[in-house]
Amino acid sequence: MPSTAIPEDRDPLILAVDSSATASAALIHQGTVLAAAETESTHHHAEVLTPLVNRVLAEAGVASGPDQRLTHLAVGVGPGPFTGLRAGIVTAQSLGFVWDTPVLGVMSLDALAYRAAEDAWRRGAEEFIVATDARRREVYWAHYSTVGGQFQRLHGPFVTAPGDVTELPVYGAGAGLYPEQLHVVEGFDHTVPHAGDLGLVAELGLRRGRGLVAPEPQYLRESDATIPTHLARRDG
């Protein structure tokens, strides 16, 4: 028997997935993460996301088919690496199509900011940065403020060298990679966006009528994949 009973009401029941860094899935209802699953790997997102989704639905006792009771799907739109980010968005869009359920986009850095905002407020930091690994010795980052533990994005997202990040406390694994250049916050040097936080941001966005975006990827730069020169010439 599932340990979590979901009340029969009209409040959003949101399945969230994110693959901007690691792959994760979570089920959210009334400000609570009912079930969550993740992998620490930054590879093979396409292979692991569907099993993660099935796991969280089974744990919460929600059917994984046309009769499921989900009201929305939420997906992290990045920024993130091309292949991994695409896996999460394609998974969410496919499930949304099959289940006839609307898909909401949430910026993955906002999910990280949701987790960081209360800590920043307690530390007396009115503004802060969140950053994730963008590879190529760069980071994805955005600039936030916090009021009473609630975050608001002021600027970004960006992809730059660590030395170009605004000089504020930095939350996230991006800061942990470059501790000599960024003011990394202790305890958050390995933190990446997670579907649980992302789903909670989506729930807030539905309630407030803002903060949600189209479920389309934010790459911020071109894919690492290139067309071989001889094929490019032929196409031209």
C-alpha cells in the first residue's frame, strides 16, 4: 500500500522533471513533495527519466496512464547542456501529449534559487547568485534577491567565465567548481537543480500567475555537436 494518500480536491497535482544537471522527478501537492527520485549521474538522462517518473508515481499511488490524476507536468528548461536538457523536455512533452496534461516550463536555476533563498535570508544576504556547471570552464548563473526567504530573479540567466559572475554569495555546484573565483556558500557547493524544488516553483507560479515559461530549452549557446566540413559544404 502506498504511504502517501492524495486528497480528492482540485489543488494542482504536479509531476516535475529536470535534467539540466542530473536527472530527477518528483510529485508535488499542496506545497509538499510527495515522492522524489534522482540520479547523481550527469549522463544518460533519456534512459533514466521514465523509470524515475514511474517510481515516484508508484510511491505516491498515482496511476501512470490516461486515468492518472495529474493536473500539470512541470519541466526544467535550463539553462543546461544540449543533450541532457533536451531529454527532460522531450520526456515531459511526450507524457503531456499521451496523458492530455498541460506542460509548464520552469527555469532550472529558479529551482535552485528556491532552495537557496531561505538560507540567504537567514544569513542576512539580500541578494545572491545561483550557478551550475556549464562546462568549457564556464558557469550558468542568475542573480536573485530574497525577501522573507522568497526569491525573485533580478538578472539572467547567463553563461560566462566564473570571473565574470557578480560578486555576491553563490549557491550551487557551479560555485563549488571554482571556489577561488566565486564566493561559494558552505553546504551548497554541490547543489544542483532538483525536480522537487522545480515542482514547488511551478506550484507557486500557478498560484501567482507568473514565473512560468514555455516548455522550450534555454541553451544560451550552440550545441557542441558540429556538422563535418564536407557535409556542410554539400548542404550549402
